[in-house]
Amino acid sequence: MKKIALFTSLLVVPFLVAGCGNDAKESSASKDGKTEIKITWRNTGDHDKMQKFLEEEFIPKFEKDNPDIKVTPSSITASEGDYFSKVALSMQSESTAPDIVAEDSFMLNSDANAGYLTALDDYVAKWDDWSNYTENLKAGSIAQDGKLYAIPGTSDSRGIWFNKNVFKKAGLPEDWQPKTWEDIVAAAEKVKETQPKVIPFGMGVAKANGESVSMQTFEMLLYGTKDQLFDSETRKWDVNSQGILDSLNFIDEIYNQKKLGPSLSIAINSNYGSVMFQEKFPKDEVAMLLDGFWSQGNWTESGATPVENMTERFGFAAMPTQNGDAPGTTTMSGGWTWAIPAKAKNKEASWKVIQALGGKEEQAKRAIAEGNLTVRDDSAELPEYKDQPFIAEATSFLKNAHFRPADDKYPNVSVEIQNMVESVATGSKTPEQAAKDYATNVTRIVGEENIKK
């Protein structure tokens, strides 16, 4: 009887698996017989630029050219950290996996190692347009196993936005370009002295804002020192560097020692970005903001807070190295990519959509819509792209760009960076205490053998 029962169960399992597979395939077809491709990305709210780009620019043209495919926006409205968690959960099952997913480049290693993504090497080998993509951005989509898991969708650079009206009242030049961190502090002190109600300098410090704190704030500082987070050759983490302590001391100086930052009610708020960029900066209530090029999208005609003559009112300066050491400036670059989940139902149709999203004109249109940098060299030559405000400055910063560690432990380390930065900004820990706790926590995450001695 036991043998019969076992034999029966073995027969049933294949039918159940086959049934699941058939249901999954059938669910990918829309009611009109078209193949439905669902695109998932992180929706930022009422003024989400990707939603607008897809619905108004991309989908109508694509579906006209490809009448057998229906493209369905399927975004997730969530904080950055929650988005990554929800996407990872959805990719674990055929029934919930999207057909195309937006992956932040720093999550690729982690999700590829988890088996969530499809390797795209065979696809790009037959794609002529791949040669037009910027080489160093291609490298950012390759995981530790040497395989390509995504197609770059956007690139970016970071610098210091400054308000020329505020600067003029403070006696600061309109073509301001700091050469050291001390220059930034000196400018902030002049603003505080001449305009007490203006916030002299802002940078993200709230762990509620996730990766932006790690990349826009801490790493923009750290990579301006002589140290770095991770040695790509030895594949070891540097957790005891002077650069870490110096970066935290700068944050402490701005927020606590000299009171040059926003109040904590703003700084530790998950809406820090919208408050600073959409409300206060356009109203001349903030002097400087350390952040990304895409921020100018807030002030365009279609942005959340349109600003006339923004290039006359605002400036975008390169972030200097700590003491002006060569190469003089630094920036962090990253961006979002398009990937196909391993459990996606229609990979060939998904690839067709990704190819279209990555077309020369489409790439330029998306970059313009989102206020980002294009990932294609030929797209960068289109007149409508080159005419964007601050595009020349943002592109020039890339010559000294750094990228986040290509290691699957980075997302976990990044959380510790965010905790460390917030603890210093709020004054709950001294820079020394925060750095020590960071070193302990990262060692636990990556293992003693992976720590630089």
C-alpha cells in the first residue's frame, strides 16, 4: 500500500507542476489575445515621471509598432527599501513575477546571486544597439559571476546645487566652485551670518530615505578622501579608515557643531527631498543642497515646482575633494536598469520591450522626462538632450565618477551606513562612536576574513 501511495503521489506532482505552468502562461495573455508585458518600477507619487513617460510617450508608439503586445504599467508605490523587498518577494513566484523590473544597479549582485534575474548575454550578443551604450555603464550591470543581468536605463551624477539669489545677498560669487570641504563650510557660514532664516546647507541624513543617504551624502564625502568603502581587487571592506571618520566629522560639523543644516524635523523626515527641493529651495529659503542632477526635473515646466529661468537662479557645482587633492572633484554615479526576472513568463516579448525602451530616441526622451543622464553615447548627441539645463555640468562631473561596490553584501552594508549617518546627524552618537559601531556591524555582515586589516 505504501508503494502504491508513493507511486500515486509521484504521478500527481508532475500534473500539478504542469498545471501551474499552464496557468502562468495563460495569465500572461490579455483578453484580446495579445501578449501582456507588465513593467514594474518604483512609483514616487503624484508626479511620477516614469508613469508619465510610459503612458504618454512610450506605450502608444510601442503598441502601434507591435500590435501583438500589450504593455501594462505595474508600479509599486513605496519607500526605496520597501520597494526592493516587495520586488524581491514578487520575483520568487511565477504567478507574481513581473515581466520587466526596474533594478537599482546596486541591487543587481544581490538579486542575481539569489537567482531572481535572467542573464542577458545571449540577447545582447544579437543586438546591434548594444555597441552604442556607454562602456563603464555596461560594466555596472555585470554581476560577480561575470554575466550581464540588466540593461542600463538611466545614469546620473551628483554635485552641489546652490541658489544664486541667496549667494548674492551673502556676497558669494554666482560662478561658485568650492575647492575643499572648508570652502563649503565657509560659504554656509556666510549665508547664516547674512540671512539667519535661510538654511545654509542640506544633505540627506535620515535612514528613512534609504540609499540616497549612503550615496548622495556619505559616499560623496568618503570618495573625496583618500579612502574608499571596498577594495575591488582584494574584495575586502575598509571599515576603519580615517576617511570614514572625516566624513562623519563633516556631517557633525554641519548639523551639530555649527548648526548649518535644516532642523531635525525636516532632516529626519521621509519627505526631506520634496520639502527642500520643491518648497524651500525655489523660495530662496535654502542656499546649498548636496544631491543629484535629476533634481532639476522638479523645476522644469512639467515638474512639481516649475521655475522660470532656472539656470539664472540656480547653479550646480562639482563636489570638491576633502582638501583639494587630485583630481579635485568627485561624484558618485549609478542609475536604474531594466531586468527580466528569472520567473518571467514571456522573456522574448519582454526583451522586445526592453530593446524599444533602450532605443536612441526613447533613451533621450526618458532621460529628459526624469531629469537623468542618458546611457547611450548617440542619445547624448541629440539636440533636445543637449539643450537641457545643467546637462553640461552634470556630464562633466562623470570624468571623476565612482561607483558603489559590486558586491552582494553592499545593500546590507548600506543600511549600516544610513544608521551611522543618522546617529551622527541627530547627535545620538559622536563620530567616533558611530564609526566604531559601523565597523563592528559590517564585520558581522561580511565576515572577519573580508575586512581590510
